[in-house]
Amino acid sequence: MPEFILRAENVTKSFGGVEALRGVTLEVGAGEIHCMAGENGCGKSTLIKIISGFYEADAGVIEIKGRRFSRLTPSEAIALGVQVIYQDFSLFPNLTVKENLAINLELMNKRKIVNYKRMRGTAAEAMAKIDFSVDMDELVENLSIAEKQLIAISRALLYDARLIIMDEPTTALTKKEVRCLFSVIKNLQSQGIAILFVSHKLDEVFEISENFTILRNGMNVAAGKTGELDHKKFAYHMTGREFNDESFEFTPVSELPVLKASGLSLRNAYRDISFDLYRGEILGITGLLGSGREELVQTLFGISRPDSGSVQINGKKVRIKRVKDAIAQGIGYVPADRLTEGLFLAQSIGRNIIVSSLRRLSSAAGFLFNENIHKEILSWISELSIVTNDYEREVKTLSGGNQQKVVLARWLANKLKVLILNGPTVGVDIGSKYDIHTLLRNLAGKGLSVVIISDDLPELLACCNRIIVMRDGRIVKELKSSETNESQLGEIATGIA
């Protein structure tokens, strides 16, 4: 019989009469990398909080290292070696690296005087456990997402962690950073530390985990060895839906480009960029971090201004000096970070949908027509299948996929010519990702021109008819999606090909 570091048996939890978990069972062996998968709202986060002692289960038992608990406290979970690394990493951005790594130990030992030499020693010890190096005097807010994550892992190991739970650990990481993280995870496994890897990214699940547990609607739907499943079966268990592999077929309707970029250059970002975008086309732009892809599309949207070059819309030269100019030309932009750049999180779903359409929905004197606003909001909720029973709820209460649909609705209400999406499905589950891809193909079929910036190569191949690859601020290759593959795109982006 295998040695289990964690066993959750028949765990049930309700909130206000709504069952979040219904008799869920989970087993993680010592030194095992186990994936817990499921769409947003399936109960993953609730189960994590019960295992870590943050929530108390209504029924069921949590067993850690052979000790059984019907009620587990956070301090008991930590003492038993359970550490959770949440998506926000729970770090103090205004403190230094060494302060973040040492502060909990300082508080636990009830030390009243700050000793920076001792803190530095604690920090060095923590980082050495995963062979990680960073300036210990740097403020955490100035570090990359990947560095923050490694700090969180280092901190967890200070408490003799035997089970580390990673909640969606790769959401904001590049492929290179994901490979680095996986190397760290394998190193932790070699030390006998178990990893509960919580994710809905199928490629990563198959690459890193040995066993899996899938939840749907608060219940177990499948568990076993990862190698015994393929992507389609895994996706079906997660969503209850069967997905067909689709590709985008583009039929030109005009020889005149909707958008034409000629010789665009911006110092320290990109140089001599030229391309055409046609009506009803979906154009992909990819490249490594620092390739200039983000700066390029931010220029098209007026966030930054090029040093040289020109842009034409429907054959007419236009000057896009600011965001207002881009919007006036029928260009919309969905940013990579919808939480900080794309949404007003404290505002309602409805207000987020209509905020850019207020002028159209108001009278000449500036009075808003509530009936028009109500119809507009309901129309987009229906059109994009946004899952909500009350558009007055704060938008932050929605899942990642539905939040992304709200951002899309805001722009689509503006009768766009060009829609630019930066990482359109980052942080959304597989069902929402499929829905967004279908939506983009349908919009293109109706004549909207779309630009997708992404390092998710399968996404680009599924959605785009052409893909531009950038490296070191220049376009190095343009390919038809039907004539390339993920491996070739990756080699061109990294300079191997």
C-alpha cells in the first residue's frame, strides 16, 4: 500500500445552501506530483482551503502524514508540513526579498528587534534550497512574476514543507519560466516533497504530473495515472463537453487592407515593422518576451508613439498619437492583464460592459437612457454567453473566462474595424478558452479584423490564418498557419531555426 502524505475522504462543504464540495476524495503520495484539475468553480480552491485549515469541512476527514482531522487549523497544517502557494504568492511588495523570506520566522519567534544580518542568513538558507539567486535587498514589487514565485517556494521550504500546493502556478509565466519552474518542482520531488499542482492547462498537466484528480461541479469525476489519458478525454472529464479540433479558414473579401503598417520603429522596442491586415482576417503575432510584440500593438492602440513609420486605415493614412485616436479609428485593445488593465473590478458587470458606449447610449444633452442601457447589457450577455444571473454584481465575482468576455463585450459594442487581443485566454479554463476561440472565428466571419498576440502556439495555429514571428524587435518570419506547426514556430521564435 502506498504511503500517502495527504488523504481527503468524502469532504463536503456548503456556502449559504450552495454545495461547493460534495463528497470529494483526494489522495497524494509522499514525493508525488499530483495534478488536481477542473474548471473555475469546480471546488478546487475550496478543497485547498480545507486542506490548509482555512475552511472547516461540513463533513469528511482530512488525513495528513497518518493523522486524521475532522477540523484542521492553519497552524496544525503548517506544523504537518503543508504549504500553499496561491496565485498572488502572498508576498509583501513594499518589503525586500530578505524581509519577505524572514518575516514569518521573526514573528513566530516573537523577536522584538530587527536583525538584518540574521534575516539575510535566513533568506540565503531559503533560496539555497532550490538553488535560486536574486538581490536580497531588492523590493519584491520590482521583481518578475517568476522571481516572486520562486521566493514563495523558498519561503515554504523554511517550514520543513512535505506537501506544497501550487494554485495555478503558471498563469502569468512565459514558456521559458514554466520550464524553470518545472525543473524546481522536479528537484523538490527528488527531496521527497509532494506537489499538488492545481491547473487546467492540459499540456502542463501531462508534462509534470504522474497522477491526477479531476473535479466538476464539486464532485470527483475521474482520477488515475496521467499517462492513461489523452487530451480529449481529460478535457471531457473537466467540462462534460466534447471538443472538435478546428482551424480558421480565411477567405479574402477585399484587396485593400483594413490596417497597413509601414516601417514602424520605436527605439529600444522594435524597428522597421511592416504588415497588412485584411477584413475578416485573424493575424497572429508571437515571439519571446522582449521580442517587441507588445510594444508594437501598444503603438497601434496609441499607448506609445513610434519614432518613425506610418499606419493606414482602409487606405487612408492616420495619425494615432493617443488611445482616443485609435478608438476613433475603430481599433479596440484587450490587454494581457484584464484584472489591472481591462476591468473596473469594484464596478458591476453591466457598467463594465457599457462604459465605452455611454456617449452612444445617452442624449445630446448627456442624459443616459436607462432602458437603452438595460437592453445593451442584456444583449451582450446573451451574445457572448456571459454566465451571470445579475449584471449588477461586481465583475470581480465572475470566473476568468467570463471576465474576459465582459472585456470583449465592451469593445465589440463600439463597431470596431480592428480588435487587438493580447493573450486572449490567459488564466481561463478550457471550456471558456474554446468558447472564446469560437467567438473570434465567428467575429472574423462577420468581417471584423483580429490581431492575436500570444506565446500560446496551439492557440495561434487554431485561430489564425497567418502568423508573424518577431525576434529582437524585428519580424523574422511570416507563415500561413496551414503550412507550419508548433515546433517550427518555437524554433523560429528562439532563433534555433
